[in-house]
Amino acid sequence: MKKLFTIAIIVLLSNGGFAQGKIRYGVNGALTYSSYGGNSTIKSFDAGFDFMAGLTLEYKIKDKLALMAAINYDRKTASQELYTQIIENPDDPGFAGDMKITLRNQFITIPIVAKYDFGPRDSFFLNGGIFVSYMLKSELSNDYDNTTLDQTDQYKSLDYGLVFGLGKTFKLKGSKEITIEVRENLGLANISGGNRKINTNSLNLICGYSFDFK
């Protein structure tokens, strides 16, 4: 998987094999809605909102078909509210009530998808493909004492899965375009470093800006 991740970066960042005039560069940003599955403990966390941002590359294969890739900083967050009682010493009433625990995993994510344009003026598109992610950091925090624990070593470094998206293109002056896309990222890897299975899942609302490279 590490070799696949390296290859994906090379493909994204190099354009030596691509014909000029068929390449679009761009940037994208997204609101992410993430959840985790695989075991009963992680499933008890509620899906949460965070963000994603990065660079994009699109290579036109045919009139309606293109190959797209991106390199994104991607945060996947989920939280859980627990009723708990904490007594630090016999003379201290401590804490009793709801405490929110937040899990936030940070990734570098590379999606590689085939994009198909359709509709009036080919202004709509479907895409599908794969993603590969490398975990940068995992943190678990609570709002009782504002403590944040680094638990990166409890996870595997690599995640991968399937990508499906539907979007709309808005053409601007010249070769510039803005896109709006809803994308599902279905994690297939077990990212847990322990005995319990953990999978990722996220829904993105993506806004992109791109232009031709000539």
C-alpha cells in the first residue's frame, strides 16, 4: 500500500506524459461529514463535520471523459456525549454530567477518479474511482478538562477505499470553471492498530476552481 500511495503522488504531481491543452489545474475545498464503523465502540460515535482542502489535476481523455486526481489535507471527525462522574479526591465533588469526547483523524488523501460529463452543455458530471490516505495524526479530546491525547500509534498509517461523486460545472470567463460536487468516500481498509476493526466513511460537499494549462 505504501508503494501505491507513492505512485499516486508521482502521477498527480508530474505532467511530463500529458499533452498540453488537455490538462486542467485547480484547487478545491470541502465540508466533510465523517463517521466510523467496524466495531460497536467506534459506531457509538456520532458523525461530525470538519473540512478538506487541496490541489486538483484533470486530464481530458475524450470529449466527455477525463481522469481526475487530487492531493488533499483531509480531517475526519466524530464525537460522543457520555454521562459520567469523575471524583478526583474524597473532598472534591468532582464532575457529574454530560462530557463530549471528540475523535479527529488527519490525513493526506489522494482520490483518483474517472469523470464523465453529461446533460445540457455537459454541465453535469459523474465520477468514480479509488482513494488512498496516509494518516498524519489521530487525536482524542474531551471538554471536561480540555485534554487532547495523541493516539496516532493506535492506528495503521494507510487507508483506502472507493469514491463516488455527482456534480455540476459552472463555466466562467475564458477557460476557468467552478464545480460543486457531492462525493462519498467509502473506506475499505481496517485502520485499527489493535484487535478491533475500524473503517472510515465520509461525505464531502466540494467546491472547486480550475483552469486550462496551455
